[in-house]
Amino acid sequence: MNDPSRETTMTMQERSVARPGMCLLPKAVLRIAPRLLAMISPIAAIVLALFISMLLLIAAGYNPARAYTVMWQGAFGDLRAISEVLIKATPLILIGSGLAVAFRCSIWNIGAEGQFYAGAVGATIVGIFITSLPSYLMIPLVLLVGTLLGALWGMLAGYLRVRFNANEIVTTIMLNYIAIIGTGYLVTGPLMDPAGGKYPQTARIVEAAMLPRFLPPTRLHIGFIIALIVAVILYLLIFKTSIGYAIRTVGINPVTARYAGIHVERHVLLAMAISGGAAGLAGAIEVAGISFRLYQQISPGYGFEGIAVALLANNHPLGIILSGILFGALRSGAEVMQISAKVPSVLVFVIQGLVILCVVAFGLYRLHSRWEPRPEKE
Amino acid sequence: MDTSAMILFVQTILSATWRLATPMIYASIGEVFTERSGVLNIGLEGFMLLGAFAGFAVAYFTGSLALGILGAVLCGLIFGLLFALFTVTIKANQIVVGAAFNLIGRGLTGFLYRAWFVNKAQGVQAFPPIDIPYLNAIPFLGPVLFRHNILVYCTVPLMLIAGFVLYKTAFGLAVRSVGEHPKAADTAGVSVSLIRYAGVLIGTTLTSLGGAYLTLAHTNQFVEGITTGRGFIALAVVVFGRWSPKGAFWSSLLFGLFYALQLRLQAIANITIPYQFLQALPYVMTLLTLILLRGRAISPKALGVPYQKSA
């Protein structure tokens, strides 16, 4: 159905077949309706997913009305709750919009989790060992090193793909495990806090490396603003630059891209570097803005959740801001739900999975990729 | 270490190898059928968790291991149907749907486990090891090969039957042709959708069984995230085994060996390597094998591409 030529023939046919009913609809409605539907469908998907989860709550013997009320209050009840949602949305927006670049290039980077860890490690090392820089140099340095390490970790998978034709789904997953285990080694070994007893964590980063908070008394820090800026930049990159055009072309059809003179391998590496860099930046921001130190399991699965965030927004960075906040709210609300209503917070993964399936089921999901039906050549 | 201790060490590792490889053998042989039919299921991890939980829950509440296995099979079939509905009928992006099933598998099993089993964490009576008479007494080989539980032994006939079905039957030919050239298969009168449904269901059911092995035989209880990435490794195993049941079987054993080595070396007290280096071994080896395989791993041509019958 992607084939533009086929669409024209369809309209030609429609024109030739007399259908009086069709003419009564104004053209403007016909043009707006699909867009409206495309905007409504994620909302409908969320409602349906929450409904199915409600059945699950009932089946497991919980009171869904109470669970959802507590969840809503936990997410939007007061300023503190809202700020916590935005704090949780920050890594999701960064990871999601980075992944959008890779997914648009048809590179299935499942490795944001590992790239997040790589960034967190880089930021921590800078934040602990460089002690004499002023804040206005320190913060950019921390974020830059985190981004670079994330980008390198991502490019490793990209390199294995272009050089050895190694499936990136498999390699990024393996690199996740290696990054997580490696972090475990660092925080129990060379980077373990000498003053921290036996806790598997590093020392605190220096004061100058910590991100300023702009809405006291909440914890909301400038990392959220950075995430918004990065999302906008990546939106512009994907849709308004020739690099973005090349990346999307490679994503739709690498063979065509090559004929068009696009260096496919270079763009695959670039897409992996960008998505890895965004995830690394998210890791650095988590360290510099919230945790101030590195420990095992510093990510509660942001890297995997970011995949869902990107897909829900159809790999559009501006939409990802919204889906990131939504998933942040789900996660934040679910934590409160677990404490107040004793409903296990892992339910949130079911809701997220169902949201994806519902979006898919509404059939409006279109991801231009090599996994999409290719028009068959007759 | 003297010679007899060394032999004992190797014997323990080899005997653990097959046991640790078993869940990957089930999952990867299943996924061979799925991918050979042209569908990529990256949700194996989720399916394995679902099977592990379903098998455990049914066995726990009924007290019957056989019903537990049946429960895992049904679970694999039901969720597999859902997966096939999305990937084959709706023709949705297979990676997207697979990612969703990973989330659902993790969330659903964690949620139900905490809702039903917290504070009454007893296990079930796991499948006992069955010693094969006489053979188990063979020095060295006996403990390595003939003192396992029934689900471990079953992997050998599974591999043989899967190979026979895939290469020697009309159904197997249909699966392979649908994965290579769906259009040609369709022209020849093969229902692409039907074969792909079958491929998906074989995959999800066997993966689910592999999960149930973890809770009903390997250990005797469910733990959140018990699969620890085995579903993902099974995906790598399929590639490494070059999409054949026999290849999947032997590659699973190779990964089982990495696991066994890692566990065994961690247990040795006087070893000086940080345990994380050993922990990372299976994952590093996966990367290295993919590098060594360069260019030789040729996937089914239509893998991941939904089939659109042209009007």
C-alpha cells in the first residue's frame, strides 16, 4: 500500500466509478479525518489497554477503581507528583527520540539500556575524579562524556552490523548484559566508594557536576529541559536535514539508497551513534541530576521502556515527548499504586505492552522499514 | 588440581551443560520453525517467562507436573495465536509486536506472581532425575549423559523429529518455501498464512515448554525474571545454528557450556578473576561467535516481511 503509483490508480478507479455518496463529503473532511484518527488512535489505545488491565486487576482480586484513582493521584495529584513524572519522563524522552533515529533507519537497537549504563559510567567517572572545574565547565563535560560513551557503545553494535553482518537485535541485547554486568564490576571493584562500607556503589560526584534544580522544593532539574531540546533537535535532524533524509532512505530500502549514492554503512553507524549518544546522555543526566552516584541497577529498565515510547509515537520525536510523559506518568503512578493500594507495580509493563498492541491493532501504525510489506513486483 | 579432580571438574561441567542448554534447545528449535516460515519473534523472552509461570502455577494448584506441562503448552498456544494474529493476519511490524510481548510476559508473570504467590513461596515437586539403568554406571559418560530428568532427555528426539519434519515432509517443505519465497509458495497452492500460523505456534509452544522446564525441572519454583535473557540467547542460537534444528541443538549446548563454566568457575573459591567477568562470558561468547560467523549466516529470504497477497 506504500506504493504511490498504486494509490493513484486507486483514486483513478474511485473517480471512474460513480459513487454519489462520496461526493457529499467535503474534501476538507476527507483530508482532516485520517489525521484526526491518527491523533485519536493512541488515546483510544491507552483507554483500551487500561480497560484490559482493569479486567486483570479484577481477576487478581484488586479493586480497579481504587488502583486507578491512586495511580492518577500518584501521577498528577500535586506539584511534587507532576515533577516526579517529568523526572521519569526525562530519560524516556531522550532514549525514545534517539531510538527513533535508529528505527527510522531500520536499525533495531534494543541496546538503549546498555548505552544508558555506558553513559552513566562515563558521567560518574568524570564527576568523581575531576574535582577542580567550575560548574559551567563541569556539567557540559559530564554530559558530553556520558553521551560519547553511550555513542561508542551503540556504534560497537553498528560496527558489528556493517563489518560482520551481525544481527543488531542480538548484539545490542548482548551488549546490554555486558554493560550491566560491567557496571556491577565497577561499583563493587575499582569504583566502589572507599568510605561507603560494603555498599555496591560509587562515591558521590562533586557538587559542581550536579544539575541545577529549577522548581524547588521538587527534584525537577534542567535535564528535563535538555531532553526537550534534544527531542526537537532530533526531530529537525530526521525530517529537515539531508542527513535525516538519507537515514530514512536507508531505512526504507537500503538497495535504493545505495543506488541513490547514499553511503549505507556510514548512515547505519551514524544512526547507532545518535541513538546510543541520546541514551548515554540520559544515563549521564540520571547520575548528574538524580542519583549523584553510580550503583547497580541504576536504570529500572528505561532502555526497554524507551523502545515502547518511540514506537507509540510512531518514531516521531515530538510525539515522543508526549508518549515519554505518558509512560513516566504510568511508571510514577504505578509506584504510588504499589505503596498505597498494594497493587504490584509490574502491572505497568502489561499496560505498556497492551498499549503497543492496541496501537497496532487499530491498524494506523505505520513504520517504514524493511520489515514492512514491500510492494510485490509483478 | 590433580588428574582425578580435574576429571571430576570436567564431568560436572559437561553434565550441567546439557541441563543448562535444555531451555534454549526447546526455544531455539521452535524459533527455527518460526523464522523458517518467515516470521521473526523477538518476544521469545516474554514467551519463555509466560510458559515458566503458567507451568509453575498450574502444577502448584493442581499438584500435577503433567498438568503443569499441559498448562505451559496451552499458554504458548494462546499467546502464540495472539502473536500470529498480529504478525500474520494484521501484518504488523514483527519487531514491534515482539517487543510488546516481552513487556507483557515480564509484567503479567510478575504481577500474577506477586498477587498469587507472595508469602506462600513453596515450590512444587520438580521432575526427578531418571537414571538410565546400566548406562548410568559407565564411568564419566554415565553422570554426563544418563542421569537427567525427562525434559532433558526429550531434547534429543525433539531435535531428530524437528529435523525430519523440516526436511523430509511436505509440511516442512511448505514452511521453508514460505520463508524463502512466499509468492512462489502461494502460487503453488500453499496457504502462506496457515503455514506461518503453524510456524509461530510451534515456536511459542516450544519456547513456553522451555520456560516450564526452568520452573518444573531445573528449579522447583517461579522467580520474577527467571529466564535471565535465555529467550534472547535462543535468538542468537538460531542464527548461530544457521536456522536448522540440528544446528540449534548443538549451538544451545555450546551456550549451555558457557553457562556451566561460568557457574562452576564462580563456585571455585580460590579463583582470582572477578565473578562479573565469568558472568559476562555467555554474552561475550555470543558476540564473538557472531563475528566468527560473518557472512555465513544467511537468513531465510522473507524473514520479517509480512506477506501481502497482491489483488
